[in-house]
Amino acid sequence: METASAEAPKPYDRFSLEVRERIAANEGVLAIVVLEACNMARIEARFGREHRDRLLALLAERIREALREVDFVAQTGEQTFGVVLSGLRNAGHATLAAKKLLRLSEEDAQQAIKDLEAIDLRLGMALCPGDGDDLASLLRSAQLALEVAKDSQQGLVAYEQQSIDSSTVVWDMHDELAAAIRDGDLDVYYQPKIDIQTGAINGAEALARWFSAKRGPVSPDEFVPVAEASKLIEPMTRFVLNSAMRNLMMWQRDGHDIGVAVNLPSSMLLDPGIVVMVDSLMSIWDTGDQRLTLELTESAIVADVETCFATMTRLRELGCRIAIDDFGTGFSSFSHFKSIPADELKIDRAFVAGMREDTADQRIVEAIINIAHAFDMKVVAEGIEDRETLRMLRRLGCDAGQGFLVAEAMSQEDYDAWLDARRYAQPEP
Ligand code: C2E
Ligand code: CA
Ligand code: CA
């Protein structure tokens, strides 16, 4: 990868030139990320100029290491860096790459990186196409996003999130969500999963719910991304995991032979802390082997296969099952798939919904079932809404399923009652 010297603040010119060239040659998505190490003056006051310079040089080095060959980084000011990432597949990949940079100041695996923990790193990001199509507008957008990150105490802010119209919405939601998580105002609902071949109950997927006093119910499709874009995702995940595992312990105590599945957001897979979190919750609730399934999305894994596979392997060693969620919608290549440490594939509900009408969807579902079985994995179909689809899935050999036909997600109390009502009932034929 090309770099400009990080020691002396390099003129903006080199960076500008690189960005201009990359905009001209860009295919796919290009991201401009501006990073600021915000507390350098304080570090200098405490530890001296030399330490401060050493930290900045170390940070520059780590940024370079975290980037790909095609990316470019330059120190653009006393405590700021500019990064250009090009040829990205979509905005999600840009966010993942930026989060990797954000995490440079959080990781503590090596002593050298430990020092970086002292740095208060903030990132602003702008995308092309979308947030500007020339150097000046992109830099302005990224800079604006950085200002918002600093004001709102967020690590990373993408420009689109704080466009004039939606800014108040996003900020309000962030603060309200923080309060909801802190005060235990989130809920966890459970959607039953059944064995498609026998009709027996397998367990449930835990799904976060937020009934805001101010806004009414807020969809997880809205608040999960807000949590993911900030540090709230860690306490939110802990809350859902803890609720699900506490309930799992109670269901087992009541004699139900079932498990529970929890969604693990992409960003947390790059954080070694997740293994510690799961390990400690497993020993607190003593939920046993192979009862907790963690659902991960493909796109997250593609961003950093090696790190993700290592984390997945450690989670499995703890006795967790790993499911690949929304399978078929990401970009998994067979070379990665070959060694994927997973126990289950979940067929995205878009394919399942289309099965009855669309033979292409049907063939995709069949292919996913076959490949899962060829690799000794179970297959779960999501979004089963009618009997015909259920029958087709059974015929194709699909292992498990969930969807409105069986039940919608429900509160823990309703799910308890649902389980009890079926305890002695015959499984559906
Ligand atoms: P997902 O993991 O794919 O979850 C399944 C979604 O499909 C749920 O929506 C569920 O209610 C919905 N669904 C289930 N059966 C059917 C059906 O038969 N038809 C249709 N049309 N939909 C069905 P929900 O609860 O709104 O969750 C949306 C997404 O939000 C989830 O997608 C997941 O990505 C995310 N999410 C929800 N809870 C959590 C959480 O605790 N943590 C994280 N990280 N993400 C969560
Ligand atoms: Ca899921
Ligand atoms: Ca899914």
C-alpha cells in the first residue's frame, strides 16, 4: 500500500492528489475517512511531546497495517489522518472497514497497541457515490461527520446518517436507545423454531424489541443499526444474550428440551471480548452444551475472514452452535465456505417466501439444503408463512424452520404459555 510519511504532517496535496486519482478510477464504492486523535494535547501535557509523537507514529503504522494494498493513508494535520478506501462492494463494507480502524484504539492484544488505548479516536466517513462526487465535497462531508462524532461522543459517524433532515432523529434515537438499554427498557421476544420433519419444537430465536414511551414500537431494523454504529451494540448484545440464556435455563428447568438462538451483530465478531462475554454468561446460567446458537451474517465474515473464523472457532469450543444467518444474500465464496466453522445455515426468508411461485427460488433453496448437508450442517428456513411452503421444505429435506405459520415472535410470558400448551400436544404431522 502506498503511504505518505506519518512523521511530519505531510501537506494535504499528496492526499488530495491520491483521492482525485482514485475518484477518477473508482469502480464500486469509495470511502473517505478522516480520523482525529482528539486528546493529543492532554497526552502531551501529561507524558511529553516525545510520547505523543511516538503514539501518533504507532497509530499511523497500525492504520497502514489495517488497510489493504489499494488503500491510501496520509497524516493530514497535527493529529488527523485521511484515509481513502476504494473498490468497496457496498456501503456496509465501507462501514466495516472504518470500524476496523476505530478498533485500533480499543484492541489490547499487544502491548504496543495497549498504548493506543489512551487515544480518543473519532472517525468521520463520506461515501462516493452518495455523499459527494469530487474531492472538495467528499472531504467536507467526511469532516462534517467527524464533527458530529466528536459532539455526540460516537466513535464513527457516516455522513449520510447526519444529513440535515435526519440528524435530530438519529441523535435522539441514539440517546434514547442508550437510556433504554441502561434502564432495562428493551424487551426480548421469542419466535419458535420447529423441526420440519417431525414438527417438534426446537427452541426459539431471540429478537430484540423496543417499545419506546416517546415513539411507540421501534423496529429492530431501525435501532440495531444505530446501536451498531455506536458503542451501544455491546451492552445491547449483552442484554439480549443474558435474557435469552436466563430464560433458557428456566425452560430447561421446566423440562423443555430446547435451545435458543441469538443474533450476534457483525461488528462484535471482530472483538475478542465477545468470547469472554459468552463464556461468562454460559457459566452464570449453566445452559449446557450445544443449546445456545449464535446467528451471524455472511457479510460480516467476508470483511475479515481470518479473525472471524478464529472467533467462531473459539465460540464453538465453548459449546455454542454457530449459524450463518440470511444465507444466500451475502458474498460468501466457496473457498471460504469450505472451512467455515459453522453448524447451521439459515435460508433467507426472501427465498423461502418466493418458493411457491418461483422455481428459481425453489432451486436456490434446494441447493442451499444440499450444500449444507454436504458439509454436515443443519438448515433452517426462515419466514415460512403457509402450509404449502412447509410441505415443500419437508420434501426437500430441510431440517428446521420458523415463520408466521408456526408463530410470530412473542413475549417471554406468551412463549412460556405457548410451550406449555404444546407440551403434551401431538407434534404436527
Ligand atoms: P433476522 O435475524 O433475519 O430475524 C428474522 C426476522 O424475520 C424477524 O424480524 C422476524 O420477526 C421476521 N419473521 C419471522 N418469521 C417471519 C415470516 O413468516 N414472515 C415475515 N415476513 N417475517 C418473519 P424482526 O424481529 O423485525 O428483526 C429484524 C432484524 O433485526 C433481524 O433479522 C435481525 O437482523 C435484527 N435483530 C433483531 N433482534 C436483534 C438482536 O437482538 N440483535 C441483533 N444484533 N440484531 C437483531
Ligand atoms: Ca437471525
Ligand atoms: Ca435472518
